[in-house]
Amino acid sequence: MSAPSTSKRSVAQALDFLAEQRRRPDRRSQEVVACGELILLGGHLNALGQDELWSLLEQIAIAALDVGNWEVAELCVSRLNTRFPESSRVASLQGMLLEARGEASKALDFYQSQLAKDPTDVTMAKRRIAVMKAIDPNMDPRGGVPNAILALRAFLDHYYADAEGWQELAGLYANIALYPQAIFALEELQLLQPQNIFVVLQLAETQYTNQELEKAYTSFLRVVDMCDRVDPGTRNTGPWLRSLWGLKATTSKLLQRGDGASVIRSGTKEDQAAFSLSKVKEVDALITDLILNRAYISSSKDGLAGPRLTREAARALLAAAS
């Protein structure tokens, strides 16, 4: 549903639009705030039922924070706080308002005071970690990525099954080039979400960055295998293409390192079979063919310039790297 223009929008249309947006994943914050202002400034809140009223105020508050409309955000948060003074959900909005204004140290103080009241408040713990990550340690010694990592590790000690936490920890480690630690976090995440293609892909790319080529080779192959099980109509996108390029880069390095040898790396018989020079050459040839001749072919009958030009660029890139 598209939002009506500001000049023609009625209160009923605004309410319908906001109700639909609460069921959708996209935020469309500018339009939400415009509809919210129409309802707030027009004095139409009293006509709403209690359940709809509080959901609507929360929705408008978050959208107002997105677009930097502090006046509307403060109005909504104030109304919510008056009605739910002990609500952790409302308290998180108060902290987010401080964050949005750039008052990160005050937000950190606020979150820590809330955690002192209830150490089990997961929302506050996560917001505290997010603020610590954003704070310049030169401005506040409590901030910075290393401190955020320590806080997140402590959080995961209590909430091991929090997949979002492991994903964030992997990203924080990667940001400061601690790739072995990032790999550990991703492996823990993979245990929690073994069928998540993007987790396996991120693990493969991090292993490649850390020069763990044999492990990256195996992980990229797993991504390709997982993508082969999805809808063929959407396979030629996202993780499938990234895994092809990642696998091509990995096989190229493995072949360079194994030049003149029959086995890429010594180890168990299973390792030697998997990483024999001939096997890696076969995979490299297959991946090269996929990239050059299949990955960027348009599905339209008349052909599109975009896929053709992209395919030519891929060929030029591979030719330059060979």
C-alpha cells in the first residue's frame, strides 16, 4: 500500500497505512512520520483503541528517530513512559533517543542504570554493547570495539543460544583483523544455524582472508551445494555468485601453492584425496566455466545488456588474473 500524498491524506488513510506498515518488514520512516504527525497534531489519538494507540506511538517514535525528528520522538516516548513507566521496551526507546541525538555516553549511563535494576534485561544489554561499539574511546574510555567485545563475550556466556550475538561478535573481531577469533564465533553460529547459507558463506570468506585455504575451499563448496537445493530461478544471485568467485579465488591460490606437487597439503588420506592437485584443477575448471558461461547469462528472450556486459567484465577479470 502506498501512502497518500500529504495534501490529500485523510486520518483514516493514515491509520490504514500505519497499520499495514506494522505488518511489513520495510520501515518507510519518512512516510510513517508524516502520517503520525497528521494524527498527533490533529488530536486524533483519543479515537484509537488502547492496543492500537500504544503500538502506533511506538511505531511513530522509532520512525521519528530514523529521520531525526526529535520533537515527535519525544512526544511519543513521553506518552508511552507515562503509561508504562516500568516498561523495558519503553526504556529502550528513551535510550535510543539519546543515541540518535549523539549523546552516546549519556545513553551508556542510562543503559547501565537500567541493567543495575535488572541484570537479565537482554534488550538493555544489547543496546549497551551497541553504544560501547559506537563510542570513541578517546572521548569515553568505556567505549571502543575492544570493550564492546568484552561485554559481548560476557553476554554470550549467559546467552549462548543468541545467534545475533555470535554474528555481531564475529563482525567485531573481523573489524580489528582478529580473524581466528572471528572464525571461532562463526563456527559457534554455524552450530546454531547449520542451514543458514549466509553464515557458511561468511565463514568461508573469513577463512580465505585468514589464509586457511583448505577450510575455505570446503566451506565455499558447501555454499554451492546448499544453493543448488534452492529454487533454480533465484540461484544465480547473492550467495551463489559470491561463493563461485570465492571458490575461484581459493582454487587459484591452492593451485599456485601446490605447483609441482601431486597433493596440495599433507595430512590424512581423506585430506589428500580431497585436496589432490587433480581434484582441485577439476573444480577450478568447473567454477571457471560457470562464471564465464552460465552465471551471467540473461534469462530474457531478447537478452539484456546488463548480464552481457557483466559476463564480459567477468571474463576480462579472469583473463587478467590468469
